[in-house]
Amino acid sequence: RYLTLSDISELFDPPVSKSTVSNWENGHMYPKGQRLIVLCDFYNVSIDYLYGRTDSRKMNKEERIQSCTNAN
């Protein structure tokens, strides 16, 4: 079963709008703060994967260190 915009919007308390979720999916906006953590936990992926910075769903220790180094 595929998730709908409504399904994803309901993950949050309070729920976010379907247009917000759509903007996240299309790269017009990015989730921040606690919403980002909720999405990463739900999909069981790293923040870098969710933001498209890596193709690895989970980063190993070396990738985490490299990501932090490149952030500056």
C-alpha cells in the first residue's frame, strides 16, 4: 500500500497540511526540527538520505564523520 499525503501529514502532532508534505516531496521546502526526526524514524533512514545527500539509507561511522566535516 502506498502512503498518501494525508497519511504522512497525520504522523505529526499537530498534523501538517497536505500541501506542506507535497512541498517536501517536490523539494520546494524541507522538514526541519522535530518533523525531520519523525520522518527519519518513520522511514528508518538517516537525515542525509532524506535530504538527498547520500544514497545510503543508513550511514556508517565514516560517512557520519565525513558528513559533519563537509557541513562546514
